[in-house]
Amino acid sequence: MPDAKFAQSISVVLPAYNEELSLAKAVGDALEFLQGAFEEYEVIVVDDGSTDRSAKIVEDLSKENAKLRLLKHGKNLGYGRAIANGFAAARHDLIFFTDADNQFDIRELSSFVPLTKECDAVFGFRIYRYDSVLRCLLSWVYNRMVRILFRIRIRDVDCSFKLFKRKIVEQLVIECDDFFIDTELVARTARLGCPTMERGVRHYPREAGHTSVRPSHIPRTLWTLARMWFRVHFGKTPAAGLAKTNSVEGP
């Protein structure tokens, strides 16, 4: 926690899909930290068509705290679309996102914010990963492919602990609907020529749920990377950077 509150305002985006066992803690930790660290802040939970009680939990919590907002997708639109819609709804100077599964400690954001004096985006990298050997291996290979294809120097492209200045988010074109959103955000930020920095963050074991990464996903990963490379380097840039998809703010 900083000695004094940060001058910037911040929007924290938490994408969630069937996270009823983790959401209350994730939201509570975020609100508690932000209250002590920022004068102006908000937490936006984007419920991506959950079939459990995730949305109801956030609805109940938002009745007790006006800084908490819920965006609901009528059906599952994908992780990338949840983040894009959260970004589009954000109101403040800085925009940050992380997952709602409590694998990161949001208090580490206090060491990210000062870095925005020197750069436009700060990307976290996991100091130690509490993931399966298979997932760590696939991630290692994937990160090296991304570095080569997009000519970017980043240690952990799919670490979901990223902070942006609002002016950068407003220029980003977000097309990915799935978990490749992390790569797209990094690649497009680099394409804009924005100064960025990396900072290590601690990674914690999942408290609930499980990963869906499988070796069978490799062919699709290669194909998606190829398409993304083409879109980033040769695709047209819409007038409005963030493509919006149907969502409903609640409650």
C-alpha cells in the first residue's frame, strides 16, 4: 500500500465465468486495496454468461458498494470479449485487468502505477508459476513464438496482470474473443510504438476451478497466431478502437 493515495484514477476490470467460489474474495480484495490507494476508482466485473451464481454474487455486493459495477453477457462470448467490453465501460485514467480466480494479489498493483510516469503500459510476468508442467511447457514455447512473430521482448505474454493508460486503450483494436486477447493486447501496444515496462508478480495456486489447456489445442493455437499476425500488421484500423459487443450493465 502506498504512503499516499495515487493521483490517477483507475478502473479495474475482472472478467468472470463460473467463478462463484472465487468472486467474493476477488472483489472484496480489490475494493479494499483500491479504497486505500486511490481517491477515484471502480471495479467492473464482466460476467461472461456464467451458469452459476457469479452474477448474483456481484449484484448483491454492488448494493453495498457503489464503486462496484456489473456487466452481464446474456451468453458466453469469450474471455477476450469480456475484457474488451470491460475496457469500453471503464471511466478512469488507468485501466487494469486481472482474473477473478485469485491467482494474483491485486496489492502488487501499487508497484505498477508509479511506472506509468515513464511508460504507457505495464505488463506483469509471473515470478513463479503454480501451473501444471504441461501448461508451463506450452507457455514457454508459446512465448518464444510470440517474441519472434511480433518482434517484441516480453517474458510472459499471457500473464493476466496488465495496466494501461486510458489513452492507449482508446487506440487499441481488440478483435480476439478468447484467451489470445493477452497476446493481441501486447502486440497491438507494441505496434503503436508505446513505451512499455515489465514487472514481476507473485502467482498463487487456483483456489477453485481448473485449467482447460490441452495438447489438442496446439494446432488451433498455431492457426490463431498466424491470423493474428496478419491482422496486426495488415488489418484495417476501425475509427473506434474497441469493438463493442452486446452486453447489459446490471443489476
